Amino acid sequence: MKLLGLVLSLLTTATLAAPREIVISTEKIGESVHWVPQRVEVFPGEEIKFVIKHELQGGFDFHGFFVPQLKIQKQVNRNKAEELTVKIPKKMKLGEYPMGCHFHPKHVPATLVVKTPAPDSKAN
């Protein structure tokens, strides 16, 4: 019985510690390619799992996804999602940072917003 309690406790802790998943994808708006959602809000110390998708037909077979302040630079191929988990540094300066395509600079970047968590937030 004690072993079952320990296993349940570990599973609960693992579930609570799971990173927040944010799906980001390419979308054609007018004549431009955008990363959407256009704004992603995160908190210092929070663990994020980015799921990055490029499912546009036509055009480029791949795009880049980069967030220089988080040292993220990935190639995202059509119809093959990229997943990466990152912890937002606790000392990261609050503010807005671009998330764009390092291969196609004319594409419209999204914005990563690092903000102070609400008092009742469970961000680490």
C-alpha cells in the first residue's frame, strides 16, 4: 500500500510539473507568411513545450523558427512538427522578443512576451 501511495505521489508530481504546451504554426495572411499566434505570453521560470508546425502548401518546403534570447534556432519542415522544451530563465528581462524565420526575414514574426505572473499563477 505504501508503494502504491508513493507511485501515485510521483505521478501527480510529474503531471503538475509538465511544461505548458504552446502550438505555433505558419499561416498565410494576405501575401505574407506569419507565425501564429502572433503573441505568446510566458513567465520567468516557466517551462514551455513549443510545438512548431509548417503545414502551408506551396511556397517553401521549410521555414526557420528562432528566438535569439532563448538560443532557439530550428528548421521546421512541411508537415513535420518540431517539438522543443525550454525553461524561460528566471532572470530574463520582462518585455517583448521576436520569434521569426531566420531563413526568410520578410516573413512576419510573432512576439514572445515575457511578463510577471499573476499572484495566483503556478509558474515556477
